[in-house]
Amino acid sequence: MAGLCAVAVFAGAPALGATLQIEIDGIEPGGGPVRVALCQGGLAEPFCTQGDEAPASGGRGRFTFRDIAPGTYAVAAFQDENGNGRLDRTGLGLPLEPYGFSGAVARRARPDFSDAAFALREPGTAVRVRLARALPRR
């Protein structure tokens, strides 16, 4: 009887979502924490509702998001050199800190979600993001 109850409990449980592994390259040692956001539908803050942060170490970092519903996503990342929790920009809007996106986002123009997007399906996938500077370090 106990075995039957266990089967009934698991049969009614929802399926787990996908796992996303994100590898970040180009981290500057000692340059502040790396912040990563998972975005759906756009690259602006309201579309990037899931995030994580880790200290900078070794030029490379790995982040894992679990139980994510399958769908179309993009990853945005930056190294928060001054620890203020946001990507600092010039008066013209150019990023002052190392940043990057998934996919084939060009650094010469405002990023577009469709260029950064990838399909996440179960059981999961891995993406790589390379951080770089838009402007030389001051």
C-alpha cells in the first residue's frame, strides 16, 4: 500500500523544467562580481527576471539555472566593477564595464533580443557569453 501511495504522489507531480549552464569568459580578475540575467522576450530589465551573481575569479565563470520552463531566452551578463548593482554607462549610453550577451550580438549597435536568443528545451542546454569592453579602460 505504501508503494502505491508513493506512485500516486509522483504521478501527480509536475515535470521539472530544463537546466541552463552558462559559461562566462573574459572575466577580469579582481574587477568586481559578475552578474548574469536570463531574459525572455527582450533584453531590457523588465524582461530579465531571473539572475545570479558570483565573485570574479580566474577569467571564467559558470552559472546554472534549474527548472526553467522550455522556451526562447537570451542571456545578458556584465562585470560590476564598482559593485553598485548596475551596468554603468556613458552619457551616450555606451557601457563602461565589461558586458556580453548570448548569441551573435554585435557590439556596434544596441543589442537585439532576436540576435541573442536561443531555444531552451528539456533536459537543457549550455551557452557561452564573452565579456568585453565597449570602451578602453580609463
